[in-house]
Amino acid sequence: GGGGAAGGALPYSTPRTMDNLLGESASARITAPSAERNKQFILDELLKVLPDAEAVKRDGRVLEIASGTGQHISHFAAATPWLAWTPTELTSETFDSVRAWCTGLDNVAEPRELDGSAAPWAGIDDGSLDAVYACNVCHISPYAVTQGLFSGSAAALAEGGVLCVYGPFSVRGEFTTESNRAFDSSLRERDPEWGYRDVEDLEGLAEANGLAFREAISMPANNFLMLFCKK
């Protein structure tokens, strides 16, 4: 998520960005360089699909799965003061970093522990969310987490709500680059349950859970932002 799991809070998150994480001595903030590079590109696309200030009759609600360091959610929340953002992680290990990045942002809730694979998600009311965002989760976790991401979102999203999934994926069984093929192999060597998921897998999970595939947006560094809408 917001540095993706660069924060290492999840058992399956520690190497998610392959970044050298930078701690700031005067702050609890942890910095994943890749999150700094990609956060504006992702925000530019999210602003096209998230509710705008005129569309929300109440505070729009967005849940981030695997917030990691907090870099993404702080950047996105600062740009969308009409949306209420909730950061989550499997454990509280990086919550101090999330809080530090989000200092001064009234529209970011206290981070909460949430297991994305354990759907329906505890403490998240059905139909209560306008969007769910997950960055660099699917390839660095067991497939059950990807399955839970879709089934949990299907329950938690309001009609018309959007699930936004960012990361590297294979396309119809093919890798987009040789470096992606090598990265996938290294992940599977580390843990046989890890590895790239295929866009067709995600489309199938969406269909099975009542979500409509909307778009797969090509992003820098051979990543995709995949968008799905609650029917």
C-alpha cells in the first residue's frame, strides 16, 4: 500500500518493494523510494475514478489494504479532503510510520489491523465504502489474500464503488518483460505461495464476486492499475 508493504508489517510484505527502506532519525516515518516515485502517477489515475467533491453527499469512504509505510495514503488523502481514508495492515508494526506520514490530515483515520484474506472484513459494514485500494499486495502474499481482496470488497463496497488494485501482473499467461519473469521466479523461490497473478485471474475473481472489470491501466515500471466496479 502506501509504500506498499514496504513497511514489512505483514509476514508476506517485507520484500514487497525490494526497496532499501529509509528511516528518518527525527521521525517515525519510513520511506520506500518506489512509493515516492509512483504515488503521483497512481493519484492521477485514482482522481479519475474516486468520487469528486461534488459527487459525495456525505464524506466518501476509502479503505486501503496493506498501507505499509503510509506514503500512499498520506499523499492521496492530502489531495482529496472530501474523502475519509482508513489505513490498514495485518499487524501494527508500521502504524507509527503511517501516523507520522499522515500528521495533520484530518481525513485519515487511526490505522487498524485487518487481514485482507479474512472476508468479510471485521468492523467494515457492508456497502459502506466508496473505494478499496490495494498496492503491491497480490504478488507478495498467498493467493487467499487476493481472493479475500475481491470477496471482501464485494461486501464492503456500495453499489458503484470501485476496487483499485496496483502492482505487476502477467497478461494472459505472459510476462510483460523478462525482468518481470525473473522477479516472479525469485518470489516463488522465496515462498511457493507468492508470485505474479494473471489479469485473467483477477477478472475471474471479480466476476465471481459481482464486480465488473472496468479497466487495466498501464503504469510506469511495468505495473498496472486494475479497476473493478461493484455492480
